[in-house]
Amino acid sequence: MRLPQDLLLILASVIFLAFTIGYFAYFRRPEGTPWPMRVLAILSGATTGGIISEITDTRATWGSFVPALTLLLLSAALYGWAILTTRRQRLSLAFSGDAPDFLLAEGPYRLIRHPFYTAYLLYWLGGTIAARQPLLLLAVGVMAAGFAWAALREEAKFAASPLAANYAAYRRRTGMFLPWRIFGA
């Protein structure tokens, strides 16, 4: 029996299923699904397919199991916390062109401005460690660049909205993807 490996495989699959359900059922689509989000969704599925395939074929070691499990669990917890926080004021899908009409600064948004993107990145890093396939880091880098682009677009929308002053103050006290207070920035 390959218990550590099987646990990582099950966890990675369940988390990706939650992400997929969220993508289709949770986020608002004021003007449909923008093409950059479609590209990221396809890359996300391909990256996850690679991760799951490699986890299936790779023998887990404690050196990879513990950090992979930690990152996957952090990803799931952050994603769940962000969903619970936004359930009354659902967010638009990444790359949507609608103007923001509210600012969230509670739940995980007290610490970071883009908890969903951070959850996704933690997932792919954890999955890459679980898969023990360094080439998957290239895909993670592409995904990180895509979500950084989405985050910067969202921040530009806030800067051009009536919420600009409040958002500028919020930006000063929170990190984009990592909490400022924890890392002393």
C-alpha cells in the first residue's frame, strides 16, 4: 500500500474538484467567460492532470510528503475561507471587465488581497512537490504569471473606481499574495 502517495492523490483530486465546481458555479460572469480566463482554466486542468499523473507514478518520500501535504491543506483551507467570506458578495470571474462596487477586507482579505489566487498557487506548488517533477514548476510559473496579470487588472479596476481611495489604503496594509505582517514587508 502506498498510503502517503494515495493520500496526496486523493487530496489533490478533491481540491481540484472544489476549484472546478467554484469556477463553474460560484463566480459571477457579468459578460461571459473572458478568453484569458479560458486559457488559464485549460492550463490549470493540464497542470493538474500532469500533477495527478506524476503523483500516481511517483513514490512519495517523507521529504516530499510533509511539505506537499502542508501546502495542499493550506490551499484547501484558504480556498474554503475565501468562499465562506465571499458567499454573500460573490466575486466576478478573473479578467471580467465589470467595475468593482464593494471592497472586501474581512476573512482572508484582512491578510491578502487575492486569497483565491494564493490558494491556487499553493495547490500547484504542493502538487508539484507531491509529484516530485521539477518540470511542473514551469507550468506553475505560467499559472503564477497569469494570476499576477489577473490580480494587477483587478487592482487597476479598483484604482479607476469610486473605491480608489479605500483600496489604496487597503493595499498599504495587505500583501498581494502573501501577508505583509508575517513576512515583515
